[in-house]
Amino acid sequence: MRKLILFTAVILLVFSSGCKPKTDCDRLYDLIKSKSDSGYFLEAARLADSLKSQCPGSEKLIRRSDSLVDINEILSLDFSFSEADFNTKVERYLGKPTDSMLAAWNKNKWIEWRMIDGEKKYFNRAASNLVLLKDFYENREKQDRETAADPGMIARLKHTEEVVKKTGNTALPVPVVPVTMKIVYTITVPSDVVPDGETIRCWLPYPKENHSRQGNIEFLSASEPEYKLAPDSLIHRSIYMEKKTVRGTPTIFSISYRYTSSGLYFDQNVIKVHPYDKTSSLYKIYTSEQLPNICFTENVKRLADQITAPGDDPREVVQKIYLWFKKNIQWTGALEYSVMPNIPEYVFENKRGDCGMQTFLYMSMLRYKGIPVRWQSGWMMPPGHKSLHDWCEVYFEGVGWVPSDISYDLQASENINLREFFLSGIDSYRLIVNDGVASPLYPEKKFLRSEPYDFQRGEVEWKGGNLYFDKWDYEMQIEYL
């Protein structure tokens, strides 16, 4: 009787969980995924078209197959270099490599390539990334000297020195060294990308207002009189506009605004950290996983435990993990995030990644260790060096949210506060647009986003679907006031 009851329970569980025999449409989707995973993108696209014609009622499968095709198209853009293209770039940077050198670089995973439709295709930034990785592992002293001598790094050091000096010896610092900037941000969709008379929907990045170090935000203008400003309570801050296309004419969206950004520095030896209130909603939210890219995989847990010790206080945990990154993870140009199923695992396996990729692994390790941490991103804005950028904020009980930028270098200074400034400090040249990842835009997009996690460049779509980044251009103009 017990066996019969158990058998019945299993059958009920199977059927209640939606398990059912696979249909021809299911098997066709499985074939599309198999072709995609194997790098046969053209065949996957052909089969996806067949799925639409043969299974018109299978909307979920069609959406999933369309997503695979979209990812394949993005990968094809990222991996557009032939072997000859890659070799030409490498020779320009490093001279002609021998076969043994190439074999060693491939063994070390310093060269990123994939087989796509039967051809070996290289990541567009494979050659420049190779140079960075080679210097990181083989000539760190040279790399450190070049970094220290870079005019941008010299200016950064001088600026952060001023932030530390203005902050003084205080346990609860306030923002200092304010910088006011006027921004003109423009998105341009070239002519005839979208048919004449169709409506293009566009979201442009706009500054958050709920931070003490970013204020005096003043909207100045928008190219379209009818626009929607996202509430500041949302994760991603944007301005939304629509415009009809005109044949032969680019469609341009533009906004302008002013704001003030300040630096902030927390001296790890001065701040007083209390035990966490582990019953608080803040603690529970910001120490939890947020899949797929804030995750407690076995590799993440094992690495975090190897770096830290059971008796470490929160400051020691953060410092040890932060400094491990400085010794072991090199900044490199990244694939589009949408094509990486698990970014922390990618960084762990390859020991490299850009600012956001490193931040995802950093946050995963800290949250696993019981340290509340939240994502923050937008732009870095120093004169002559503006760029998309991601970082985070660590929460210390009794102190509050402390900025921490995992991908900024240790600075060339004997002063430990300046050397490790970005462990617990941030410069004045920032634009905060996001306080988290993968949240809906306002108003919501109808199609998948080009960047499903972050929001920095903007997003564009029309009734025919999403317009990926290769279909439009963005430009930020900064005036320092």
C-alpha cells in the first residue's frame, strides 16, 4: 500500500509540474537550441522560421526561439573578426607570434574565439584584450608604471587626494568637492532603419535624485515636447519620447540637463561598524541572490571562503575580497552581457572582465558572506575620459551605504588611503542612472531590451521589434561649469 501511495504521489507531482510528452514543436525548438549551442546560427535561424510556420499556436516556443536567434545575431556582431583579422591586429601590437606562443595564449584562455557556422571567428577585442592579459600576468611592473604615468590616472589621484583632504577625520563623512556639469545626450537612428511614417519609441538615461552625492538636477530641454520622466523611485531613471520617421531623414532624440556630483570617502580605520540587524528588510534584500548574475554558485562560495576567514568582521571581508580582485582579475573589454548566461562564472573561469562583470562577481561574493551590497551604474565623467561605468555600494550597519568601485585600479601612492581609495570611496565625476539591475523601464518596453540588466546607453524600439545597438548611435556632450 505504501508503494502504491508513493507511486501515486510521484504521478501527481509529474502532472502538476506540467511534465508532458514532447510534441513535434517541442522537438523542433530543442533542435534550434542545439544548433545555437553548437554555433550553427544560420541553420538555427532557418529552423526558427520553420517553427513559426509549422507551430503558429506555440507562442511561448516561438518567443524562446526568437530570443535564441537574437542572441546569435549579437554574438555574430561581437565575434566578427576572421583569423586573418585577428592575426593582423596581434602583429600590430606584439609582432608576429609563433605557433607555440599562440598555443600558450589559447591554453591560458587569453584569446576569445568561437566556431560560428563552421568558421573560427574572433571576438572583436580579442587582440587588445590579449595585450592587457599578457602584461597583467607577465609584466605587472611595466603595466603599473604605464598606468601611474597616464595623465588620466594622475588627474584622478590628484582629485581623490582633494576628496580625502576635504573629508577629514570623521566617522560619518559627507559629500565633498562638488562638480557641476551640463549634459546634452543624443540618440540618433539613421535614416530608413525604420520605415517611413512609423513611430520610434526611445528611452534616454537621466540622473537619479535620491543620493546625497548627486543633486541640483535641473531639466533643461527635450527634443520632443511630449516626454515622460521616470519616477525617481524606479531602479532605472529615464526620459521617454516618441517620434515618427521621415524617409531619408535621421530620427533624433535629445535631452539636456544640469546636475552636481560630489566625491565621498569613508576611512576604513575611522568608521564604526555595528553588528547587522539580520531581521531587517534591507539586510534580507541586499544579501540575497538576484539571478542570473548575483548568484551563490559553488565556485562563488568556495572562492569567497578561501579569501576570507570565519572571524573576519564586515570591513575585513570587503577589503580582502577587494584586494584579491586587484591581484587576480584584469579589466578587459567585454562581450555584450545579454549573451552571457552567468557573468560571475565567466569572470571566475576566465579571470577577467569589464567593470560590470567584475561588479557582479564582487557583489555575489559579498552577499554570500552576509554583507549587504547593491548595484549602482551610469557613467564615469572625468574630462576627456567619459564612459559607461558600473560600480556598487556596500552597507555597513551604523554607517550607511559606502561606495566601492571594484574595477578602478589601486592608485600609485604610498598613502594607503589614496592607494585603496576606491575600496570605500568615489570621485566627483559620476552620473548615477541606476540603483539596481533588470528592472522594467518607464513606460515598459514591448520588446526585449538590448541590455537586459543595465541601462546606460538607452533603448530604442518600434512596432517591428527592438532596435539593437548596431542600429543607432548615442552621444554625450559634457560642459563642466
